[in-house]
Amino acid sequence: MVLEFGLDTFGDITADATGPRSGAQVIRDTLAEAVLADQVGLDYIGLGEHHRPDFAISAMEPLLGAILASTERIHAGTSVTVLSSDDPIRVFQRLATLDALAPGRAELTIGRGSFTESFPLFGFDLNDYETLFTEKAQLLQSLVAQEKVSFQGSHRPALKGVTVYPRPERPLQVWRGVGGSPDSVLEAAAMDMPLVMAIIGGNPARFTPMADLYRHTRARMGAKMLPLSVHSPGHVAATDDEAKERYFPAYATMHDLIGRSRGWPRFTKAAFEAEIAHGSLYVGSPETVAKKIATTVKALGLDRFTLKYSAGPQNPAHLRDAIALYGSKVAPMVRDMLA
């Protein structure tokens, strides 16, 4: 598989000289960013599901449909669908519909998600956090693999020989997103799902055992190897200093907003510099970011690297600059480094 380069966004509420942009404008901006990503040769753009005031994207599929209709080659998908608080049958139907409109370009990534706002919003009990995901992932996997599905679980009525429509014309592309749990890696391997590792802090090489566990499990199963991907935050600008100056204030704002509910310390400039130098922030000039991506790809044996380019109230013009440089400069440099 040729190394692929992707983007991820949660539709963070951005800000320009006039102040914060509306959620509706951020959604329109995201469509334009996806079109730009397609134009500069990137392979994937993913939209993450959130139900908070600091993120604009809560329903990914309508925007994914617009992206797929407005582009020619880029794949577009969810990053991630919080399956625990969704309906696997409806998820399957939405993905099958997108795939019908853009054959082979619609993708789905399922995960537990790092926020829990969707549970009370949709009437689910957080005490069922683990069993909800496990059962729904099993049902979705059955829907993807079989035409007639029978299923017995504790969170929904039983299904007996049910066929769900529309029927896809090709195998649907469903990935599993994980944050660091070996059990999740084993589940992904057993369910025949490619793996996305969300690495948002610390040295990426610490995930090498996770990547190896996935590959070794697939080998022991006698199953074909499936793609591995990493999702990490970052920003590209003309120089290292410019990238840092543009990215830090909004990234720190986002970090501290989330951190207040999680007991995190305030994010300092020193912590920012350390995460760029030794951790999982891909911030700098095209050459700097390319070198760091190449190191991560080699360490983990990746098939796709996805840059989470939105982070707090960034200037949308800066996001467009980063996308253009990532596609036109960074991706070719990384491929040359790894050739």
C-alpha cells in the first residue's frame, strides 16, 4: 500500500480578526478546506463527532455528502463515529448511502470517543459505556460482513435474519479508532477492521507495541494484513517560528478549556516546545514536519498518517495555508525520505 496522507477536523470554532465564527460558517469553511485538500493531492479527510459549543460538527454525514459531491478523488469519512450512542443499523445505512454516491471513497471510523456529552443527549446511561460499544460494534461488524443478520444483545431487541438496505455494491470501509487500549487493538484485529491510533501526546514510538500487537494478532489468525493509521495534531507554516506563533495560542486555549474539566495543568509554552521536540505535535516548516512524520511512519509501520489540523480558535486563513503546504510540500518530502 502506498503511504497515504490525511486530515482530521472536529470543526473547531475558529476566529479571525472580527472574532469567533459561527458554527454554520465553520461547517462551510470545512467544506472548502476539504476541496482544497483534494486539489493539493491529499488522500483522506475525516470529520469527528462532538456535541459541545467549541466544535461545530455533530452530524458528519450531511457534510461528508457535500464533500464527496464537491471533490474528485479524496476519501472522506468519520473520525470518529461515537458508536456507543448511535444506532449501528442507521450508521450502516448512512455509510452505504455515501458509498453509493461516491463509490469507494466513503469511510467510517468507529470508536468510544473521548467525550461523553452524547450519552445524556441521546438517552444512554454512562454506566453502560463499555457494553454499549462492544455490542454495537459486534452488530455493525455483522452488518458489514453478512447480508442476513441475526443478533442478540442486552441493549436492543433481537434481530432474526434481517437484511438492511441499501445494499452496498462493494465492501464498506470501516476502521477502528483506539486511544491506547490493548483490548481495543485485539478487538479491531478480530473484527477485520483496519486500525487508527489516536496519538495526541508523548513520543509516538511508545505505540510501537500496539502496532506490533495488531500485526501479530492478524498473523496468528492467518488473516491478511490491514492498514494502520495514526491521527496526531499539528500545523504547517513557511517556517518553524511562524508555525509555532500561529498555532500555540489557540491550541493552548483548546487544551485549557478541555483540561478544566479533566484536571489538567495549564498548557505552557515550555510544554508546547517539548511536545514538538519529543512528543506528538507536528508543528513547523514543511521540512520539519515531514522529518517527524517520516520518523513516526517508520517506527510504527504506517499506511496512513492523518494530521488533526484544527485545534481551538485558529485563524481559518492559517488552516488553509497549512493544508496547502501539507499536501504540496510535506507529503512529497515524506515519500522521498521513505523511498
